[in-house]
Amino acid sequence: MKTKDPTTTDPPTAVDPPATPVADVEEEDESLAPDELDALDGPAPFAALTALTEEAKGAFLPVEPDDAAWAAMEERLVLRLATERALARRSRRTQLVVGVASSLALAAGAIFLIRPADPLPPSEPVPTLASVVKGGPRGAALSTPLPGGGDSFFQGDPVEVTGGPLAFEVPGVGSAIVTPRRAIWALDPAGEGSAKAVLTKATATSLVVALERGALEADVTPERDGEAFAVDVTGGAGTTRVAVHGTHLRVARKGDHVTIDLSEGVVVVGAAGPSRTTGLELRAPAHLELEAGSAPSAAQVTREVRPAWTLDLVAAGQPPAGPTSPSTPVDLGPDASAIPDATTTRPGPPRPAGPGVPAPVALTEGRALAAIQVDLKRCVAQAAVPGAVRVSIDSELSIEVRADGTVAGTRFTPPLAPAIQECASGAIFARRIEGPRTLIVPVKFEF
């Protein structure tokens, strides 16, 4: 029989707890009913998230502006850049404003590419360059200098001159050789203390000047299909407009009395209005006097015309000597199709200036080319027959200038109609040009 060692103990024996009877429990079904699933698929639970997503997409995705938006942007930029240089000369303050405006306009273009553009605000009015001061004789001056010492006038600006006539130029677009100036005009006190006018309307094709005091003389490059230049004179009875289609004229006023001297071309005298002027048509030479606002048809027209000024001489500070007799409208005549002699030579030596009369100032090459282009365009426009078919002219004019500045001869290659050549040569022979030299002038017109 074995005996137990008292020094050892047996490990405890694990005893399982008594089994507890468990009742049968059904598993819970966590799936959703079909009608509940349909409710979750609807927009209501995600409305806020959807709105936020659409807002973010609209703010950051590229959006291409439509054609109208691009056109409006481009127009505003081009207009501002076209006048920025003249505005900068006018005042330093204006230069800053234009620079900021141009930068904002460019920035607006960039914003178009990153976010939807707000509706374009109405375009701010952009000042239109109306005229540039060219000069005048000693003593002639603007009574109110331009801000910043500039030389450019804009639509709406008043112009007041004292001490003598002062010349202004309406510049063309591009090079003077290709597109001549649109007009040169002078404001003359004409015995009054001063002459005053207001540039009431200026566009790319026309200028309207309201004459308040003194006289205005203008040489206007012809515009067959429009009114390139107009002078308004307002009196107690209304406003009389002298609408210029390409011409040399002078309009003077003393009180309400208006005097018109037309030495070249055609004008229409009538009531001022927003559309094309209708009324009495005058053809050079013509002298007309009437009261501002009265019917021009009641006034008497005569042929005794005040001698015209050479406005380039006024601008150069020289005595404004003009031709001794007015020119008349050019008529091509029945033999216009004949081939003329292309060369015109000045007959005999130039006549010396009378005693005490200084010789005309000689034009530089650049100013001569611009002035001759104006002469050519005027002669071509005068030769045009109203209602005729459109004709293109493509020729080249060679001008021989002597050492004393007089013109020795002209030659058109190929030749033009006799009336055009005679008109142009007569105007060119009256000029003085720095010489000796040969000038080549392109002649390209349509009428």
C-alpha cells in the first residue's frame, strides 16, 4: 500500500461550471426595406453638399467667355491704348488713371479664364483726340494753356486764342504718306480780343467745332461719303451748320452775323442735327452772309471770295499769304478718257515776292509729303462725278524741287486725267519745299 508524501501537493483540478440552459434567440436582420432605400437615394440628404460642390466647380473651373464679352473687352482695351499717349502728355494724373484702367482691363481678361464673369458694366467714355496744336505767328497763344503743358485737344474741350491765328491739325490714322491728315484749321481773333470755339464732337471720321467768337479757316481732306468737318454758329434764332465734304473755307462771326467764304470744294449750309446736314449747297467760289439760325436759302450768294490762307504757313509762323484768285470745281469733261501728257513743267522762273513780303517758308520733306497728299486727295474728290461708278487710282508722282525750294516740274506715272493733273500740279507749284531734291509720292485713291 502506497503512502502519500506529505511534502507534495496535487495541482488543483478545474471544475466546469454547471451548464445553464440557453433559450433559442433569433438573429437580428440589419438590412433595409426597399422603401427606405428609395428614400436615401433621393436629393434631400445631399442638397447642401451638392450646392457646395456646384459652387466650387463654378468658381475654379475654366469658363470661356462668349463672343460678345470678348468683343467688348477688346474694344475697351483698344480705345484706351489709342489715346493713352495723348492723355499722358495732357497731365501726369491722367496718365496714372489710364495706366491703372489699362491694367484693370487686362486683369479682367485673366479673370474671365478662372471664374464666371459678372455682367460687363457700361463702357466708360473714352476721350477722343480731336486736334493737335501745330503753331502760329509770334504772339499767338492759347489763352488757357492745356493741363500739363500738352498739345492735344479732346472732344468737349474749349479752345481760345489771343494775339493772332493759331493752327491745329486733325491727324489721320497711320503714316502721313499713306493716310494724310484729315484737316488743318486755324482759329483767328479777326480783330476781336480773342477767338473761341468748342470741339463739340470728335470721331474717327469727323470733327464738329462750335464757333463762339472770331473766325475759323479750314483746309479739309475730302470725304466723299460723309461730313469730315463742320462748323456750328449758334445765335438767337438757332444754330447754322456749315458741313464740309472736302474743301477750303472760312467762317467768321460778329455777334449773330455769319460770313462764309468758300474758296475750294463743296459745303452744305443748313440746320445742325444728329444726321447728315441738308440745306443750301455751295460750290466754290462762293461768298454767303446770313444770321445764325436763319434760312440760308434766303441769303444772296456772290462769287467775290476772300483770298484763302495757306494754313501750313500759319502753322510755321509765317504770313498766311494765299492765292490771288479762288479755284473752281474740277470737271473731268468729255475728253477725260484721253491719255494726257504725264509731265508738267513750271513755265519760266518763279516770280519773286513783292517788296516787303517775305518768301514762303520751305516745307521739310515729311511736311511736304503730307501737304501734297492733301492736295492730291482734294483734286481727285473734286473730279469725282456724283453717282458714277467707283474708280481706283494707282499712280506715282515725281516732283523735282530746285535749290531755292520752288518746284520745277511734276510727272505722274502712269498719267491721270488732265483735270486731276492740272489741279494737283497747280497746288504743288504754289508750295516751297526744301531742295534740291526729288520727291516720290504714291497716289492711291478710290472715288
